[in-house]
Amino acid sequence: MEKQELLRLERITKSFGHVAVLRGLDLSVDYGEFITLLGPSGCGKTTILRIIAGLETSDSGRVLMDGIDVNGVSPDKRGVNMVFQNYALFPHMNVEQNIGYSLMLKGMPRTEIKQQVKGALAMVRLEGFEKRRPNELSGGERQRVAVARALINRPKVLLLDEPLGALDLQLRRQLQVELKRIQKQLGISFVYITHDQEEALAMSDRVAVMRNGVFEQVAGAAEVYKNPKTAFVARFVGNSNLISINDKECFAVRAENISLTKADGGARPSDGVRPSDGGLKAEVKDKSFSGGLLRITAVIKSKGPSFGEEICASVQGIDSPFETGDEVELSWLPASAVTVRKE
């Protein structure tokens, strides 16, 4: 099926005082697409969402919805709803009243509101919670109520600003699955914000990696992970080692793809990438055990553009022939190294 564009941002800029927050952003979102804005705190992600929602005005550029410029259109007329990290539920209202509040404002009959709330609760799997107040719900339940409230109006686009950030890891993973299920079930476009790379890769059709008010790379989740375009993307998505080739380029190699061999004649892979001098020499600096993996940090000692750079290699288990101060050589398979631009 041919994709159809729903939302487009064209050359969006925004400054607060003398600080430029967005620097000429372009982005398109298709009908039924789940796109995630991924980046560190302060890079401009939330500002983008607020501009799409009509809660902020850009300094320049256009926001197009179905090809129509909605700059100047009030938030309630844009076909957009937003879910916040802090839920923003009314504490004096029960679940049914919170979810149906916008329908009440539109003057919808009570019986119809009740029916739609019932359907919304079924969608987020909270049947029977109608009469509970927010303070009687867990964090995950409150977040489900916030999602149901946002979706009951069937917006064209749902904007989610780090909605799972306040939850523990296990609950976050459960709700990731639920949000993706709801999005696919309804066919609504989701624009999602997170600084968690695993969350972005697990949920998204496309990922827009952002830094300092610009997009470093916008591509499918697998493409961003496997073929980062810049050193920042390689480091932020997957925590790659960056090994200098020259002043402008470096290899991005993930820790699990680095092979270490002792420099005293241990076996070496014949198909590893190696410089012409026979190998990148390094010295083991540290070892740490994490999540079933032994992480070994080494400092490159070979003369050249990568001299002094630290790399991290991961091996299974807790036993290792390497000790702090050991001289080692590094290698990796050609397919494991991606050439990226330096910052």
C-alpha cells in the first residue's frame, strides 16, 4: 500500500531569547506511522511536539496537516492530542469522568459518553476501573487512563512526550507493547519522544535522532542501528566504539564485535580488519561485569589517528584471560565496521 503523508514540518525554527532551540527542521509523518524523536535532554524534542500541537508558535516555517498550513489554528482544531509524562489527570474526577471530559465539553449525551468511555477502557485493558480516582491507581494505570483520554476523540496524530519515563523498567516494557498494539489497532499516527534508545528501536517504524535542534539522521529503526550516519548517532544509538581513521572519519564498531587477543602470540582471526602495521595495539585499562557480559576497556597504543582512544569489548561470562595492564591487539570483521563522520 502506498504511503500517504499526514503531517509535514517545513524549515521550523524556534528560539527562546538568544538560544536557538530548533534550527530549520524538516520532517514528514505518514498516516498510521509510529515515529520517534530520540535524543538527549534539551535537544528540542518537546518543543517540536508543542509546535505541532499548537501550544508553541515557531519563529519561522510551516506545520502542514493534510497539506493545509495549521499555523494560527487553535490546538483543539488541529486533530491532535497529547499525552504527557506526568499524566495530567484531574485528581477530583474518577476515571470515567477524566476520559470523557472532552466529550462532555462538546455536549455529547451522557449515554453516548458512557458507551465511548467503556470502549476506551477496553482498548487500554482497564475495564471495571470507571469509578476509581487517580490516587487509587498505579503509575501504569494512570498512564493508560491518560492514553484513553487522548484517544477517545480519535485524533489524526497522537503526540507522546516521554509517557513512560516515570515508570520502572518492567512496567515500561509492558506498556511499550501495549502502546504499539493500540497504535496498530487504531491506525493512528504516533509521534513519540524518548531519550531511551531501546524504547525507540523497539516501538518505532522510523526514528529521528536529534541533537542541538537538528536531526542527525531520520530512517527506519533498523537502519539507524545498523548504519548510523554520524559519530553522534553511532554513540547514542547502540553505544559504539569510535576508532579514528583520519581527521574526518572514524569506524563505529559495537563492543560485542570487537575481538581481543593477547599481544604475545595468541590466536588471531584471519578475516579481521587490521591496519597495515599488523594490528591495533592496546592496553587493558579496566574490567567490569554487567548483565552476563564482561566488559573490557582498553586504550589504543598504536601510533596514528586513534592513539589514546578508549574502546570497549564485550565477552560472555565472568572469566577472562585479560588482566589490567595486559598488552592486546584489536580486530573486528569487515561487516561490523561502519564508517561515520566525526562530529
